[in-house]
Amino acid sequence: MSRIEAVAADGVGIAWPGPTDWVQFGRAVGRRKLLLLRFALLNLVAAALLAAAAAQGWLDEMIESDRLHLVKLICLVFLVGLASAGWRAAKLSTELDALEAGRAEPGSKAAWFLAATAGKDAAGRAAMAALLRLKLGQRLAHLRYLANLLVLLGLIGTVVGFILALAGIDPATVGDPSAIGPMVSRLLEGMAVALYTTLAGSLLNIWLSLNCRFLEGGTAHLYARLVERSENDARL
């Protein structure tokens, strides 16, 4: 326990920590919450890019042209996925930190796996490891689905936009100069719907997919640590 943790536990009779103690405490917290810190950094960078786009006024144009609210729907699906990814990152970080401390969180997949492999032979441990891989993979299945859904919604917006654009063209009035203006306006509105929904779906899919790949890496690390811990326990 560092001096800072000791002061937090019982400040009576303990000298106040100095700069070196604060540095050591920061490093300890960084090691414990490394995955969560990386997750926050990834999304802070993406949010900064989004803020820069908003400062340029690009988002205002996208929202103003969103007559059918498809961009808003895409953003809502993305926010649901991002919130789910954040919750999963926090839980995964807690499980990894517990393993680093030599224990397993009660009710977690880690606790279940270590209890299920205790006393089993090599074949039994291998079977449980395969089952653990499936269970850990299922945790991220809904995130992959939401990321793919963003692309599908963008494509639906593209089709709808082209339909709106072509619906404004009347072959019978193409030669009428007074009808050209409204047709061009309708064509541009439809193209804006098509392009902005495609752009929103594609970019947010990349954002959410990066979070998903990040969590896949953390999950693979958790799986490797659990299998290693199980094999070490079996040798004792």
C-alpha cells in the first residue's frame, strides 16, 4: 500500500505524502485502470474531431438537411452503442484489475472460469477454455451488430435520398423554364439526404468499430490471463 492509500485509510499519525508518493500513486492507478484510460483517450480524440467539425459548421448543415430524421436516428443508435461500450470497458477493466491483484470479481466470468476449472484435468480445462472464449465473444456481439446497423441505416438513407431526388423530376415539364428551379431544388434536397446519411453512418460506424476492436483486444487479454492463471493453479 502506498503512503497516499495509507493516509486515505487512516490519516492519524501518518506523514502527508510528498511528490514522489504522488507519482507512485499515479503510476499505480494507471496500471490498474490502463484499459479504461485508453478507452477514454480513444473517445476523447474522436470527440475532439467531432467538435472541430461542429466548429466549422458542418454539423449544422447536416442537421438542417435531415428532413426525414435519418441522421438523428443514426446518431441515437451510435450513442446507445457507445454507452454500451463504455459500460463494457469499465467492467472489463475491473475484471483485469482484479486478476492483477490475484483475485476474481464475484459473479464475473473470471470467477466462474476459475471455479469451473479447479481440479479438472487438461482436457476438462481445455473444454472450459473453449466455452469461456464463446462466452466472452458473446459480450461484444451486440456492439458489432450496432456498428453494422449504422452502415445499413446510412445505405437506407442513400436510397431514400435518391428516391426523393428523382421524384422531383417530371419529364413532362423538363422543357418549362419555370419548372427547372423547383426540380433542381428537389434534386439537391434529395442528394443532401443521400450523402449526409451515408457520411454519418460510415463515420460513426468507424468510431464504434474502433471501440469494438479495442474491447476485443482487452477481452483477448482477459482470456489469456485466465487460461494462464488456471494452468498455474493446476500445477500447484
